[in-house]
Amino acid sequence: MMDFSLIDWADIGQATWETLAMTGFSLLFTILLGLPLGILLFITGKRQLLEQRGIYRVLSLIVNVLRSVPFLILLIVMIPVTVLLVGTSLGVLGAIPPLVLGTAPFFARLVENVLREIDRGVVEACQAMGANNRQIIFGALLPEALPGLIAATTVTAIALMSYAAMSGVIGGGGLGDLAIRFGYQRFQTEVMVTTVAVLVVLVQVLQFSGDRLVQHFTRK
């Protein structure tokens, strides 16, 4: 029989805040790295604005290799790099570098796929009006792809929240760390159930917010 009165709700609140901080900061850096990479993958692809098959193949290989590494292994492998970058491999700061490296290639591929879905006629119309590549990308393609980019960001944010919980395995803080230290190692099932419930609620809020934004920016 679970006794939820034994739960320290201050710890749950602190862990929730840490999870949100890890997700938010990691998402910011993921977008800053993944969006340009995704655009570059798109424009250097076959029959695109700056078709460069050699560059595309190299970038695509890098993205595929990073996406194929299981996140738990990436967490461990990156410990020396993480310490070098932020001074620690523990807590919120220690979780951000592997979170970014684990999701930026994923987001970049989503961005590439979203841009590929845009009608080729949009680019051709811009070229017919004399627009240069920069104007086509920032004045036509990205605004046209905005709903898809928001949806891709939502998917990435949810994946990040899941990864943030996994980072608790190496002391990354947040709900995952709380679930492992108390729910698993100390057999406090009520803590485990509560952390899972909080994560479910957070994911639902993210998905709902993302869906509403997509609906708002989708052209009628």
C-alpha cells in the first residue's frame, strides 16, 4: 500500500523545476544548432538551391552517426567533454551538453524534412521574381514552414524531457534523478509513481501548447 503522505513535495517541486530548466535551456541550444544544420542539409541536397552532394553526404553521415548513439551511452561517453565545457558532469549544467548533442541532429533532420514538404513552386516563384538565396530561405521558405517547424520543436521538446529524465542515471538532477534515488534505490514506490505522473502532465502540456501554436500559425 502506497502512502503518498510520506512524499516530500518540496523535493518534487525542485526536481520538476530542474527538469524544466534542463529541457528549456537544452531546447534553446538545440534550436540554435539544429535549425541552421537542418537548413544546410536541405539547401545542399539534390535539386535544391545550393546543391552540393559532397557536403550533403558528409553532414548527413554526421547526423546519422550521432542519432544512432543511444542516449545513455552518449551521457557516459561525454562526461570528460561535459566537465571541460561546464566544469561538472552532475546536476542541470552537467546534463545540458549531452542533451543538446543528442537532440540537435534529430531536430536538424526534422527541419530538413519539413522544408522538403514545401511546394517546389514557392522557390521557383521567388526565383522568377529575382530573389536571391538568402531572400528565398528567410523570406519564403522559413515563413512557409513555420507550422511544421513548431511541430518539430514540440516533438524535440518532448524527446528532451524524456532524455532529461534519463540523465538522472548519472546524477543529472530532475525528476529522473529523484525517481532513481528514492523510487528505485530506496523502494519508495509512491515517489516513482508521482514522478511519472508529473512527467506525463508536463508532456501533455507541451503537446497541447505545440498543437495550439501549429493551429494558430497554419494558414487557413
